[in-house]
Amino acid sequence: MIQIESLSKYYNQLCAVDEISFNINKGEILGLLGPNGAGKTTTLRMLTCFLKPTSGSIRVKDYSIDQHALEIKRLMGYLPESAPLYHDMIVYDYLNYVANIRGLGNAEKLSRIKELGEICGLNSVMHQPISELSKGYKQRVGLSHAMMNDPEILVLDEPTSGLDPNQIVEIRNLIKKLGKEKTVIICSHNLAEVELTCNRIIIINQGKIVASGTPNELRSMVEGHANLKLTIRGDKNEVTMLLKSINGVKEVVARN
């Protein structure tokens, strides 16, 4: 459904994303995992046509971001890490405003807001100001915003950031439910979170893909292995050879 080929993004001399390539299948819940600054959010912003790549290509279905950015945006719902909400509005008025922007007719608009209220569990707070909601409910409002046009693809950047454990479970279950009908892409730095939610995980570090697979496949890759950083005085070549001779040591990388 989505093909990403040799995608790169530079900010002046800083390489945020370095020639990454991967595909996303229809109906998949995919997790982009990595530390802060790894290039995850930049990748999502290029995928959703908010940033133009320095090089490489992205195709969504039969559309290219170079020629069909508007068509691709219509296929997607995007929830950034900080949901862009108008806190002085009540929930219903805000969703009504979003529906008007999306061009929904009156009958369709009322039906969709009612449906999203059920799906995202907002019916009890529909007439409360957004400023009075908990972080969990604000995330639900943001998710309703992203889903207003019933997109085929849902892109979520750190959807559980700042939530308490109960709220995390609620949002996680909601994402799993949505994943039965839509293609979902989740960006996170929390391994446990994507492991419990996603069908497949791509790990990004310093702008590059360093691993990819199902949660079970990735777990099997690291079981029984550990990375150690040592500071040792002596000749670099001699120390390296000595360490390599130790049973169980897979690789030694010497740094100055």
C-alpha cells in the first residue's frame, strides 16, 4: 500500500533521515521505534506530505508525493505528538469545526461525530471545554480529529506520550480496534508499547533502519546478547585481539 524508497532528509548539513526504504502493507499496524532524534517524526512528516524529502520517493497506493500530495493527504489521518486542539472550545463544537473543514454535509457530519463519540469514548465529555479534559481525553479528541474523514491510513506520533498506565491501556486497545479496519503507523520510543500494539516494528537510529521484523523476530535477534562499552588502557590492536579471543564475544569495535 505504501512504498518508501531511498528516502533522505537533510537540514542544511544535518542528515535526519538517511536513505531508508521499506513497505507498509494494507491493514498492518506498523511501529517506527527509536530514541529521540532518530528520524522517526521526520519520516512521518514526509510520509504525510508536511515535509518535502531531500531525495528518494514515497508512493501511497497509486499516488506519488511529488505529484499527488493532496490526494495522499485525503487518504490519511495524522495525529502529531502534541495534538493541535483549540482548548477554549467544547469537544462537540471542535469536532463540528473539523467536520466543516473536511467538507462534510450536515447529515454526514452529525452521523460522523456521533460515530466518533462511540469509537473514541467521548460521549461523556462532548459538552465539556477541551481545556478541562485529562491528557487521555485530549488524545481521544485528537484521534477523533485525525479520523474525521474516515481515512484509510492513520498516522500516530507518540500517541501514548504523557498518559498514565490506565490511559495507555485504553489508547492501546483503541488502536488495536482501529487496526482491524485501517492501516496504522505508530511512532514511539517505547519498545514495550509498540511490541504490545504492532504487527511489525522498524527500528530507526541516527536516520537509518537498523532492524525490522515482527516483535517475536526482533526479540529472538537480541536474546542472549548484550552490548558492553569498555575503557581499557593499552595498545588498541592488542586489546582488540585479546577481547576477540574470549569465548562468546561476537564483535569488537575499537574507538579512539
